[in-house]
Amino acid sequence: MKKNLLRSLALMASVIVLSGCGNTQPADEGTRIKDIEAEKSVVSENSDEDSVVDLTILEGSYEDEGGANEQGYQGAYISDGRIEIYWILNNGADVTLYWAGDIDPSSVKKEDKGFSFISHNDKSRTGMAYLASSLEEKEFHVDTDGKKVISYEIVELGEPAMMNIIPTGTDYSKMGVSAEMAEMDNLSDVELEESGYRVYQSDDGIYVYYAVRLKNPNKDHAILYPRISIVATDKDGNIVKTEEVVLMGIAAEDTIYYGSSFVYDGEIADKVAFAAGNGRYSFEKQADSTLISTRDLKIREAKEESEDFSRKFTGTIKNDSEKNCKKVLLTVIYKSKGEIVGGEISLLENLNRGTEKKFEIYALPGFKEYDSFEIVALPWE
């Protein structure tokens, strides 16, 4: 039965083209927050109080008990209370996720030769994998008497079978990571080089103006969707407001400025802290990226104009790159004694390569704590 199953799986893999879907990526460590220490050992509900199951004994890589074969087999790894299992087909030419999920420590039960546990399906990982199990949860049985065999039922193409996997020296922890993703593990995250802010109170709330300078230190890779986290606290250290801004990206070896403001009600902020980050695999090769360097977006004739109670900033922008920009984010960076302290933003559409356009950025009234400004541009789409 299992032999027929493997033949069917191998045939299916030969006619389905894998297209780099997100399900082949390992789970982002930043999205899973769990108490690892609490999961390392649990007391079985069906055992004496002093009977403890140490889940750390499961950690490592596993392989089909029958060994690797050209038709197809399963490889797995367990780490930090999580299990992932892959189908490896056509002599390793095709790899696709079968199961991914956390081990539920409260589900552990003692058995005659070991214990069992339940893992809950992480549909964000398995949802698009074409040979993944659709079950919400799966029960695993661990035989600790001999080879530490882990057994579970698989049902594919209507045929049930028991799968046994055993510890192996082959490292399957990178099975879901492509060569490109493995390269990303060696890349550097976005760097926060400078930040500044000003706080003032008006009749309609408390305004926080801020600006940051971010750097992409990578030579050949753009950073996608870098985020800025902002935490404002009062004089007693209590959080009064948080904000998060996600930018489109930063080209390789580029340094960008971003500034804006937000308003809130409550206690006035005494301090504002900034942090910058990006996802584990939020990179793409600059050669394949549509992102252009801010150095190729040239601002000219920038000036500030005041009319009655309104202010605006005008100038021209030219796209000196070889790529078109559907949208460009224009930012006025306010400075005080040479330090960045705030900003205003405005979107400009359709700035094609080689073209130049006039722009206007209207400023909110009330902010006066600056003695100079600079207008910068970010590719936005």
C-alpha cells in the first residue's frame, strides 16, 4: 500500500510545478512567541504525579524508517517544541511540506512503550503545500524503548498508511529553505542610524513629530518592508502611545530618511523611543528588484512658501534611474541645529524614468520647532 502511495506521490510531483510559495519557508521566528522552558517537560495527565515526559529528547532530524529511496520518503525535524515533515520525491528533485505545527505539551500521554502527543496544523505554512495534510491536528506516538521511533498515520490520495520515522544524521532542519533563503540568513537587517522628535500640545491633542534615518548595509540585496516602531512614554515611564510604520523598501547600500507625525489624547509624552527591523526573509536581489536608490531621485529648487495660515513646500523631482516609479513618497525632513526632529509626507504618482515633475507638499499648521529643512524622496511603488 505504501509503495503504491509513493508512486502516486512521485507522479503527482512530476506534473506539478513548484513556484516558490510562502509555504516552503521556515516559520518566521518573530511570529511565534512561546514559553520554551514550560514546554521542555510536562507531567502526563494519565500517569503518576512524578512521571515526567522530557520533550527535549525529541529534538533533532528524522527520516523514513525505510530510508531514503528514489520513489519518495519523508524527512522531518523537531526543534523548540515544533515539528515539520517534508515529502522528498524524485530522488530529491521535489521537496514539499507535509506537516508543520507546534507540539501541544498539554496533550502528552504516557503509553506502554513511550508516550504520544498532538501537534496542531500551522495552516499558514501548510495551506498552499500541495501534498500537505489538511487535518487540524495530528497524533504522534513515540516509542522510547528502542530507536525512538515516531509513528503517525498519513492519508494521501485516499489510502491510509502508518509512517514510521527514526533519528538520522541527515540534517532536515533546512529542508524548507531554498538556497536563496539560506543566503538571506547571512544578510544584515536594516540599521537605525539617527532619530529625533518634538512633542507639543494643541487644542486638538498632543502632536509627536519625528524623523529617522535608516540604512541598508547589504551590497547586493534590497530590504523589503522595513518597519519603524515608535513608543512614547510619560514622565513616569508609562506608555502613552505606540505607532508602527511599514515602508516599501530600501535599495542595496542605500540610506533613507523618513519623517511624519501623529496625534493622540492623554498624558503628554516625555520620551519617544524608536526601533527599526525587518522580516527574516524580507530581502530580494537588487538586480531583480524594482526598488531604485534614493540617490537617483533628485530634488531641485526646494523652497518653503507661506500663505496666511498655511505652509507648503515646493520644488521639482527627477527620476534619473532606469526604472519607472508608479508612486514616490516625498518627505520634508525638519531639522533643528542640524538634528532631525520631524517630517511631512506627500505622494507623487507616475514618475517615469528620465522625467521631471513639480511637486507641492502641504504642511500641518502649528509645528514651528525647526530652523532648516530638507526634502527627500522614497520609491513607493
